[in-house]
Amino acid sequence: MRKLISSGSHLEEPIGFSRACRVGNLISVSGTAPIKDSQTAYIGDVYAQTKYCLELSMKAILEAGGKPTGIIRTPIMLTDISRWEEAAKAHGELFSTIKPACTFVEVSRFIDLAWLVETEMDCVLGQI
């Protein structure tokens, strides 16, 4: 079984991607940027952008049939690693009891310079 979850982005078709893809008992969520109503949300705020991205990813996990307790990996990409604690605060608020594998990495930039963070997420379905 292969189930695709759309973000509604006009870029999905020309790029050939989905917000999330479920195959069997695995769900992977694509890199998620802080886009709300076709614009960058929470400009300048790493904490708010991170929380929003994680919430968007969680929504895709739920839509694909997953549960928060099945989330096993949450990479966080930042344009300024010195602000990792702001992103970590948002992550901790959502995942303090689940504790998925997580890493924070610095990247040189994203497609939109106003994006300070992008997140990804992986989930396993089953008896968790």
C-alpha cells in the first residue's frame, strides 16, 4: 500500500513530491518549511517557525494514519545553528514524552531566505 498526503502546494506536481508518503507501516514527511497561506509565517522567530513546521508534519502523520507515539525521527535544519535552543524548546514542548531521534544541523540557506528552519519527520505504525 502506498498513500500520498498532499500539502496543497502548487509545487508538488512540477517537483514530484508529497508532504508525506506512507508505505506499509512507515510514514516519511518531507522537508517542511514555515509556510502559511502561501507566505512565510513567523518571520524572524525560530521558535515559532519550528513549532509550526513540527505541527504541520504531525498533521500529515495523523492524516496518513500514524500516531504521535510512533514518531521515531525529527531532524531539524537551521540557517543559524547558534539559535538551536529556540528550535529545541519548540521540539521539547511537542516531544518531551515521546523522545524521537533528533538532530540539529546548520544549512547555508533555504529556498526562501525568510525560512529559518525546516523539519522532517518519520513515523512507524504498529503497536507502540
